[in-house]
Amino acid sequence: MAKPNIEFLTFSSIGLDIGKDVFHLVGFDETGNIILRRKIKRLALIKIFDELPRCFVGMEACLSAHFVSRTLRKLGFEPRIIPDIYVKPFLKGQKNDYNDAEAIAEAAPRPNLRCVNEKTQDQLDLQALYRVRSRLVSRRTATVNQIRAFLIEQGTTVRTGMSALRKSLFAILENRTDEISPRMSDIIIGLYEDWLWLDERI
């Protein structure tokens, strides 16, 4: 489709299919006709949208949707982050980037559409911190469990709880030298050092 002279177009909504490096745009006029169908680079987002008439811009909820939404809002658009479950009923034909963008554009101006609240940068920062902390907690649990497993393989069990293991670990290694090899002792001490590092990071 030839690129229209967007200076003279009036949009009711634009659907934006967000990719890693490339975005697909489909725009509807007020009568429901497609008047824009375009592929753009992510880095060209501001330049392209700055030339477009202001309207609803829909996008599916995804990793970068909140950043894109804030960027478009600053330009004067009315962005809507839409859960994919509300886009699917508007999808026509084979699923591809342009069809996805078209379905998003159709869904975007619906008055009773349930949208995802746009997150601020502070909210995204806190969400990222929570995710990193959750991953570190999981790694710490796995590390502690591995220490316990190695001790059980050497015939030693420790009562549940990280505190109990921390208090008794070095006494076990010192008192069971005839059962726990120096190599195994080094492995367990290395895991304990990982545990301490994870504690500090958490």
C-alpha cells in the first residue's frame, strides 16, 4: 500500500503491534476504513507519530508497552494498553503483525474496554527490583537446599530452617572430617559463601 499524505488524514484510532525492533501500524478513519498501514523502526517511533493526527493508539500489554504508552502520551495521543484477551475477538484472518495491529486498532476506541493502567517509571523500577529480589531468593533457597542435600549424602541431617543450618554448618564440617572429604568440605564452604553473597544482595 502506498504511503498516504498523513498531513491530511483524520484518524479515529491506530493499532500498534510492538516488536523488538520493528513496529507495525494500522490506522482507521472515522468511518472504519483503513487509511494507514505501515512498518516502522522502533527508533523512528517519535518522529513518525509526531507527524500523525492525535487519536486513540492501542497496543497489547507487553514488556515495552508502558514505555511506548508514556512516550505517545507526551506527544498528545491517548494510548491504551490492552490485554490480548480483549484483542482476540477483533482478529481477522491469519495471525500476523499487520492483522494484530488492525485488531488492536479496532479494539482501542471501545468505550467500555478494560485497559491495563499505564505504569510510571518509578512503578516499573519497583517492579524490576521485586523481580530481581524474587530471583535471588529462589537462588538462595536452591543453594541452601543443595548444602543440605550434600550433607545428607554424607550421612548428616540438620533440622529445618536456615538459621539452624547456619549455626551448625561449620561445627559439622569440623567434627565430621573422617566422613566428609576435604574436597566435599570445600564445595560446601563455597556454597556457603554463595549463600552469604545472596543474603547481601537480597
